Amino acid sequence: IQDIKDYAIRQLWLERVIQIKEYNYGSEHPKIISTLEALSEVFAKLENTTAQKGVLGKLLKIKEYHYGLDHVEVANTLDSLAATLNKEGDTANARSLIEKSLKIKEGYYGKDHPQLIGSLESLEQIISSKDSVLAQKEILTRIVKIKDNHYKLGSNEILNTARKLQEVLRKVGDIENQTENAGRILENLSKQSDTSYLEVIFKAGNNINTKDNYGKTPLS
């Protein structure tokens, strides 16, 4: 079925497979999970959020029953459902689901595990749309610290988040953390042989001679 390029036709095949599985195993059997996930992806490609929301709701119910309410598989489906709700503009419920997913993942992986990044980035996107820069700052700071610990120095993953954080820090007037974060940007860019870090620092409004709590400047 995955080889079928026409998503509308793929949808029909998947729905038929689900009917067969439900007939043989029951409507809430875990053997249906993989097919429901595939169907959800098809509806995402077709931009049919209403249908995708229905499939994800059914998928969530099955996973909660068979895996338990605090299983990471449940968290993954909560993330997908939150993304669908967010597309429909239901940011309040989307945020609630992501926060629930984060709580599950934190209990399973710990609070500083890279498996939390996707959920944190989704939460940050929702918060940024509400212009809550202080909450956005908190989440981006958490994300970049996780990436600092788990990604290779010079990674674009670190740089992209650090640059986004720098803009938020500028908005809230947090000069101290701007300077520290500019140092992070500089350190990562230097591993890419990129001298544009100077422009980053000056655009952020930082004094390159300003020292952080450890007595270092952005160019130290």
C-alpha cells in the first residue's frame, strides 16, 4: 500500500484493511494500530484534518487501553493529535495535549532527554503564536540546553534554536542571557568555519566586551 502514490487511493485501501482487521480482531485490537497510523499520515497529506483527528482519537483510545495512560506510545499520539488541532486553530486543546505528552515523556526519559525536543518545539510554536515571549524564552532555553548536551558542537540544530532564542531574549531585554547565548552561537559557528558570528553578535545588540558570570565575553 505504501507504494501507491495516489493518496486518495491509498486511503481507500487502508480503510479496507482496517475493516478486515476489525472484523477478525475487533475494533480496538492493537493489530490495527499500524494501519491507523498509516491512515493518519495519508489524511495529513490530503490536508483532511477532520478525518485525521478522528483516526488519531481512535488510535489514542486503543493505545491508552492496551499500553496504559503513561506509555510513550500514548505520548506520541498525543503529539500528533495536538499538531492536528493546532492546524485547525484549536491552540488551547493542542497545548493541553502537548503538555500531557511532555509529562509522560519526562516520567519515562527524564526531563533533559532529546526525546522531549519535538514536543517542546511544538509547544514553543503554539506559545509564540500567542505572543507570550517570557514563556517562549523559558521553553527555548530548555530546548537549547538539551541540544547542547546531546548534539555535536557546530550542529545546525543547536544554532537554529540559539538564534531563535536570541531574538526572544532581545524582545524581553535580557542582555545578560543575550550575551551568554551569543557566546553559544559564536562557539557553534566557529566549528563551521563561519565568520558571520560577528554580525550575529552586533545585530543582537551585545557588547562583545561584556563579561558573563564566569568572566567570559562572547569572543572568549
